Amino acid sequence: MTTVNIDIPDDRAASLSAEAHAHGMDLKGWIESVLSTKTAPRRGRYTAAELAALCDAGASLSDEERAWLEAPPVGREVL
């Protein structure tokens, strides 16, 4: 096993830790989970079916994502 130390600002570490806890994990477990996730190799284009297959339909929205979706329009957005 290889150990890697990464220096990041405290506020970023807190943000990552909060993200891990939102997934029910500690920071180390969450990072290991993210790093072990296999993704499709990058190609020029994907079909809608390929993109849908990569999505976790059971994933919950973060507070930030929920706030963004529920925010009122601020310009000329088409709804």
C-alpha cells in the first residue's frame, strides 16, 4: 500500500469532509471510494444511454445543488 499526503487549505478540507459525511463516510473512506470508482474512458462523444448508465440515479443532491435548483431566476433564463 502506498501512502500519499496532500496539503490543502483548511476550508477545502472541511468542505471535502462535509461531502464525505453527506455520503455516510469518513474522509479517508470517501476518498478511497471516489478513487476506486471506474469511469468510462473519454471518447469524442457519448450517447444519452451511455451517459445515463454512468449516473447514480439514487444519489441525493447536496445542499449546494438543491439551493441552486431552487434559486429564483436572476437573468434571462429560459424556464
